[in-house]
Amino acid sequence: MTILVSVSGLSKTFTLHTQGGTEIDVFDSISLDVRAGECVCLHGPSGAGKSTLLRSLYANYKPDAGRIAVQHDGESIDLVSAEPWEVVDMRRRTIGYVSQFLRVIPRVSTLDIVAEPAIVNGVPSEAAYATGRTLLSRLRIPERLWSLAPATFSGGEQQRVNIARGFMVRYPVLLLDEPTASLDAANRQTVVELINEAKSRGAAIVGIFHDEEVREAVADRLFEVGQSLVRKPRRSTAAREAAA
Amino acid sequence: MKPRGREVLRVKRLFKTFGSVPACRAVSFSLRQGEVLGIVGESGSGKSTLLRCLAGRIQPDDGTVLIASDDYVVDLWAMDEASREQFVPTTVSLIHQNPRDGLRLEISAGGNIAEPLMAAGGRHYGSLRATALEWLEKVDIDGRRIDDLPEVFSGGMQQRLQIARGLATHPRLVLMDEPTGGLDVSVQAKLLDLLRSLVLELGIAVVVVTHDIGVARLLADRLMVMQRGRVIEEGLTDQVLDDPHHPYTQLLVSSVLHV
């Protein structure tokens, strides 16, 4: 199958200037290929850097070295060196991301939040809202909540709104950060179905799934992410800090 | 939705000093149609001065501001004053923090929207009034208030009216200086939603100056962080805020209160 995401030599270090210049080497020289129709589960202990890797694949974090080649519009584009407007376009049409927490404009209704990714892709609003309603129903968000803003929803409800939003567009690449963390069994099952549907239409999926049952049901293979290394501040960083 | 892509604005090594205080030091960036660029930084970092250099209000000491028009590119500070005064109102719109600075308080709400349209050549009373009504509706102001003076509007309504006035002429470049600055938090949220949908619908290029990280996150695709007149960090908004590299940006982000 076609490789949709190809990571090579990816490294990431955080330098915490507000904490004495402490450096955290999260990962070093990671390489990973993800093919169409496959789901790769990032695996490793808490703090190993799974979320950092996932966020790097969305260009939310900036890696220090390496490449993330993503198939976008029939072209291979390196997400690490892409121009901001290219990244915006790739996120709009190619890379979907379901984060753990919903972050939206206050007071916007649930249905509007869910439908938005399709509307910015030019889907007529009638069709976008219809898809949004279907997803919200499948994820068991009661209809009486659709016109309300999700700020006051429970954690599980907010997560399901986030999932509905993430599955609005048939993204070729889908990144999932613990999509079932606070869901009950029935909703976990729905998310498993959504993921498997995405796989069968050829999406390349990278996810973090702590729930073993979910992992078994969706993941084709595990990708081990190692333990990150915390280093004391280097002299030069401390000196920079003092000078600032 | 309008296509994104064409470059609307290019700023090259802009400098401006007030006395001995540098406000802009070697600021360079470009902006495309449909893009929203946020500029954040503490008071006195030079962000408002930069905005005024782009709006044709303050002449920079050095550097270039290129603005693309339909089929030609204009060098804002190389043209003579008369040409600039003709070019700017039809191409660039500045939205002020205080709506009173951007509105004509002595003429009606409808007149406030129609006036810049007339300056751009609109003459037919009926169609001017129809456009004004259309814009009042877009910014969520009851059409029956068309003949009221903005003086009697609430702060949030005044700000929405200023936005309608600023956008009705379809400027290519919209500059916003703390557009949600003086408003209640609840009104802010509504205005943010309005601004976002207008930007999406019209495909305009926007530069928005704010000291509110939350506003920047929700409104801007890209972010520039300024400190003492310099751009110290830039990139996609979520990148800059979630993975800040510069010590000052890290301090700025870690100082935000979470409620």
C-alpha cells in the first residue's frame, strides 16, 4: 500500500527557559512509515514522548531535526520545513487530529463546531450539518445538546464532540490522541467502528490508545517510543538565561 | 469560500524610532489572502506602531511596505502623499480598539457603512441603503436601528458597526488593533466568532494586534511575537503557543491564567 506519512531522523528536545534552561531530549532520530489503510499505535510508558511525536506529526510541535513527508494533493511535502500557509492547507484537507481536549470559541453551538471542518473545505452547509448530525447521533450526544455550546458538557461528552469534529472530513491521514480515554463501553465501540471505517477507506492512522481492547481492535502494529532523557542546563543556556 | 493563496502584503526590514526609543526593528513578514496574522507582545513592544506603518498613518524610518492590488503591487511609502491617501481607503481598513475612533458618531449607523462606499464611488441611494442593511444583518445589528446614531449603541454594537464599516468596501487588507479590547468577556466571544466567520467568508488578509493570547489562539493562523521592536518568534499560532522556543515567548505563554 502507498506510504502516506514517512518520518525520518526525527529528533525533538525541549529547552525550558523558565525553569533554569532544563533540557528534555524527548526522542532522537525516529523513523516511521505509515501506509494507507493501516493504524499504527504509539506505545511506551507515560512520559516517553508519544504525544510529542503525535503533535509533531500535526506540526503542532517543531522538531529540531528530521523530516515528516506527507502525501498532500499527490505531492510529498515535508511538514517540518513547510511554510505556515502550506501547513494550514494540509491540516484543512489532509491531516486530521483528534486531541484529548476540546478547544473552541466560547458560545458556539456543538453542531456548528462539529460541522466547521467540512464547511471550510467547501462542503455546502446543508450536507455538512447532515453529516454532523449523523456523527453526533452515532456518538450518543443527545439532540437537545446540539444547539448548546459544549463548555458545560461532561468530559466524555466534550471528547465525543471532538471526535465527531475529527471525523467530519475524510482525511487521508488521521492522528488520534487517546480518543477513548473518558468514554463508556458503548461509545468506545462506536469510536472503534469509526476508526475501522476510516481504515477501510484507506486512511493512514497514527494513534495513542491506552485501552487494550481498543488497541487490539484497531491497531495493526505498535511503534515503541522510548523514555525521554532530562538533562541539567548546559552552561551556555544558563548564561543566555542570565543575560536575558 | 474564497481561495487562499495570493500574497497581499510584504513588509521588508521596517524600522521606526521615536526619539531614542526603537518601536520597530527590522520587521519583515508577508501575508496571503485568507490568512490571519496575530501580533502579540507586551505594551510598548512596537506592535501598534507596526500596524500604523501598514495603515499609511505613520511613516517608517526605513523599510518597505508592499501591498498587492488587483493587478499591480504598490510600494506604500514610496508613493506621493496624494496617491497614498487615495489608495489606502480603498485597499486597507484599520479597525480601532475604541470604536469611537473608527466611527462617525454624528451620522447614522447606515450612514457609517455607506460613507466609505460613497468615497469608493457608490452613488445610488437605494443600493447604498440595501448594502448597509445587509451589513447590519451580517454583524448582528437589528436593521431597524439603521437610522439611529451609534452614540446610543452599546460598546459591543459599536464595535460590530465599526467592523461593518471597515469591511463593506471589501478591502484587501484589514488591520485590527485589539478589536475585542474594551469589551465584556461574553461580548468578546461573540465578536470573535463573527470575525472568524467573516474572514472565512470574504477571504481577506488580516493583521490583528492583541495582548490577549486567547484571542490570538482563536483568531490567528499565524503568530508573531514582538519584544522591544523586534520579532523574536513566529510561526503557526498553535506551534508558537504550544511549543514556544524563545525565553520571552515561554514566559508569556506560562503567564496566562487558565480558568
